[in-house]
Amino acid sequence: MAEAIQKKLQSELEKYQQMQKDVSKSMSARQKLEAQLTENNIVKEELDMLNSQNTVYKLIGPVLVKQDLDEAKATVAKRLEYINGEIQRYETLLKDMERKSEQHREVLASLQQEYQRAQGRAVGKV
Amino acid sequence: MAVNLTELSLPQLEGLKSQLEQETEFLTSSIGQLKVVQTKYVEAKESLSVLNKSNEGKELLVPLTSSMYVPGTLNDVEHVLVDVGTGYYVEKNVEDTKEFFRRKIDFLTKQIEKIQPALQEKHTMKQAVIEVMNMKLQQLHSQQTSQSSMTKA
């Protein structure tokens, strides 16, 4: 009896640890997005300060390519939109994961109690 | 903080201390990084002063690689290309570029000023935790010695 519960506890614990790993992976992905958002916001600010006399170049590989200011602005705006969307997506994902690991913690706690009880019974019998 | 430090147990204090240590370390390295970037901007801004009318048309050596240079002449002392981030470069005149660097340096100064008080706060908190830990350890020690002397007696 106690052994069966112990096995279950072990497998649940492994599942939980895997889940925590996923959470931290998503966390760091989110942080990376945050950094990209900041950088793109800075670029947007700079581009907004320019006038038509300034020439904008885009670095593609090792080559600088002349680009239209409006086009560059549009690209950055689109990128910001995309990053914000991604952050939102990760936000909901993380919330969901948080909820799931909360539930999992409860399952683990009750399993642990069950295991302790079973162990106590086994000792009592002997 | 609402929690009274003296009510925490030694292992809890130990945990709190290492957490605060991590946080101070993170903040210190952040400030360090910001300062490095700031120095880069300051240097870039200073190097702009070479681009003036009296240097126009002068000869200079252009680095093709870090170990090979080719001769060239300084044709344009009015325009520079500035990296504004995410692969975008903008052609600006020297005055605007100086303004750009000034803005960046100001921005970084503000960020550093934002972090500094947080770091200070964490530091004081860590100090307080260490103090309480020492106190508890001493208490424990005196208890033990008084106990052992009692058993001897």
C-alpha cells in the first residue's frame, strides 16, 4: 500500500518539477520579449524625432541598405505590435501554468499525507 | 516590511540573507552595465569633437580590420551614421548627434539614479538581517554554555 503511494508520489513530483521547468522557461522568454520591447520603443522614439532630411539605413547582414523613413517607422510599429501580442500570450500562458502548479501542489500535499498515514499503519501492524 | 525580523528562525534568516545578497548582486551588476554603456556614449560624444571644419580634407588611416589600415581623406565633417538600435542606422549632422548622445547619457544617468536607492535599501536590509542573526547566534551560544555549566554543577 505504502509503496504504491510512494510510486505515485514520485511520479507526481517529477511531473511537478517538469512543470516548474516549463514555467521558468516561459519566464525567461517573457523577459527577453520585455527587453526587445524596450529596445524597439527606444528605436521608435528616435525615428519619431527625425525629419525627411535624415536618411535611415537598415543593417541587413553586413550591408547597410537605405530605407524610407516611413517604411522604417511602419516596420518598428508592426514589430512593437507583435511583441506586445507575444507578451500578452505569455502572460496568459504563465497565469494558466501558475494555476495548474497550484493545483498540483495541493495534489502533492494530500498524496504526501496519505503516504505518511499508510506508512504509519504499516509500522503499527509490525 | 511588516515582518519583525527577530521573530524569524535562523534558517529563515539565512534564506532571507541569501535572497537579499542575490538581489544586491543583481542590482550592482545592472548599475555596472549601465555605467559601461554610459562611458561608451561619453567616449563617442567626445570623439565627435574631431569632426570640425579645421580637420576637413585631412588625411587619416581607416581601419579595414583591427590590424590593417588604408589611407583616406576626411571628406565629410558634418554627417555621421548613428546606430539607434535593432539594426537601424540614421544619418545625422554632428550637432544632432551630440544631442543624441547627450540624451542617451541623461537617460542612463536617470536609470542609474533609479536603481541606486533600491540597492541602498536592500543593503540596509541585509545588514539588519545579519545583525539579528548574530544576536540570535550569541543568544544560542550563551544558552548552551549556561546549560552545560548547569549539568556540570
